[in-house]
Amino acid sequence: MRYSMMSYTMARRPELFNLEAMLRLTRELDLAGIDFVTLHGRTADELRRIADDHGVPVIAYTFMAQGLTSPDAAERRQAVAAARRELDNARVLGAPVVMIVPVPPAGQDASTARANWIRGLREFMPPAGGDGPAVTVENFPGCNSPFVTAADFLEARREIPGLMLTYDNGNAASGEDPEESCRRCAPYIVHAHFKDWVVRDDAADGYTRMRDGRYYQPALIGEGVVPQARCLAALRAAGYTGCINIEYEGNLYPPAEAVRRAVATLRAL
């Protein structure tokens, strides 16, 4: 499998974040490239030059487009225009995949949030067969998330035939068996995130209730409950040839150490 740096993992600790150090670590660990989650205050041209200078391919670009869920048609048009500018940024970066983070609108249940995201994504989607990057959403965590399970994504896919999936094994695991989720969505997976959780049945500080009714706290890959080996096997069986981001949302380890440990764990599998 090909593993990739996820800038979100590194930038979660702003006091430790250094763009060039992140790119050097990407090379040191022989990762396939980097997924830039936002432009980190640079222009796409600047970010592409810096990545090129370090010999690091941009394998994905992730951005926010919350306005796509607005009930107001004029606001959605503005959001569509902004999201299409982000597609232009992805082209400058050379990213073959983009991911729109499907944050649920405040105060909406999962079904309503999904309907609003489907409407907005349908209005945004570029014409099929174009030369732009593949457009994806991910399995996103939370009780009110629009896309946790395979059924959630496949409902959107039926209405938006060009929509693809960034398969997040940890987020899928918060709603169903992640191996089975991967199998069901396999034809549409063009990118992946791997992460992990520790889980308990009752509420506690630092834990978040998820779709399956249990409570989750971020963990390092290999130190939680997500069946990483089975998820890798499911992707391999599906013929997946894309990259897998190393995602870490905990604070037990500094980001660079977390990435080193996670990559070693996954390669050992």
C-alpha cells in the first residue's frame, strides 16, 4: 500500500507546525506524497513550488464548502463558485483528488444534513468526463454526520453519479463494520484515510458519542479498536491503488512522532 502525509495531522498542533519540516518528513519516511488540507495561508502556486522543491507530489487537496448546504439558493450559488475556485487550486497543485469535508449543518439530524449536502453537491459537481480532479466526500464522524456508513454514501452516489469516496476506516467504524463498509463502496473509493479510536459504552471526558451509540476518543493507528489489517485486506482485494493518509487527532504523541509510529505499524501489517 502507498501511504501519504496528511497536513491536517501535522497542523493540528500549530505551535509545532512547520511546512518545510513536514515535507522533509514526508521524504524521510518515503511516503507517496501529501494531501494538503487547506492551503495553509499560501497561494496554490506557492504551495506547489514548495512541494516541488522538496520532491513531494501532491496526491490530494482537501477544502471546506459548508455553504453548499445553505437553504438559500443565492448563498449556494456563491458557495458553488467558491468551491469551483478550489478546484482550480487543486489543478494548480496537481492533485488528482479533492475532498470536500461534509460537516453537518448545526441543528440538523443526519438525514436532513445528508439531503442538504446532496442538493449542494449536485449543484456543484463539474460535468462528467472533464479533466479536473475526482471529487470526493469522506465518512465523517458524529451522530448527525451526513455520511458515516456505506448506505449514507451510496444514497448520495445514486443522485450524483460522479461523486466518489475518500474511505475513512476509523470514521466508518463509528457506524458499522469498516471492512464491510469498504467492500460495499469499493468501486467508488479513490482515496483513503486511516485512523484509530479507543471506545467505551458510557460517556466520559474527552469522548464523543458516535452513530453507533458508543463513545470515541482519538488514538494512534494500531493502539485502538479499528481492525487495520482487515481494512488493508479489503482495499487490496478491491484492487485499490491509491494512497492512504495517516490521520491522527490525538495529543498523546507529537504529530511527527505519531506519523512515524503509524507508518511503521501499517507497514508491519
